[in-house]
Amino acid sequence: MGLIGDFAKGFVIMTVVFWIFLIIEFIIMKQIAVALLFLITLIIPLSMIAYEYLKNRKSDRKTQGESLAKDVVCT
């Protein structure tokens, strides 16, 4: 991953952590409606990130399985 990708990943992680702290703070301040609104809007980007992660993880497994099969056939 290049420099821009690393910055993007860091930005996403920092944003999620910031939003989690805000949700906790709103719950402590008894602003449950605002905390739920933040939580619901946080679910959308987290689901997209999880989908991309799982998609890339499955493709990595396929390539590892193919290379393992080639190693077994060659030996």
C-alpha cells in the first residue's frame, strides 16, 4: 500500500476512534438520541470497510491456495 493508502487508512481509524469517544460522551451526558444517531451513521462506513476487508481476504486465500497447490504438484 502506498503513502496515500496509509494516510487514508490512518484517517479512517482516527475518525472511527473519535466517533466512538463521542458516542460514549453523549451517553454519559444523557443524550441517548444523539448517541444512537452517531452509532447508526457509523454503521454505514464500518460495513463498507468490513466488506472490502473480507473481499480482499477471500482473494488472498484463493491465491495462497493456488500457490500451495502448485507447490504440491511440483514436488
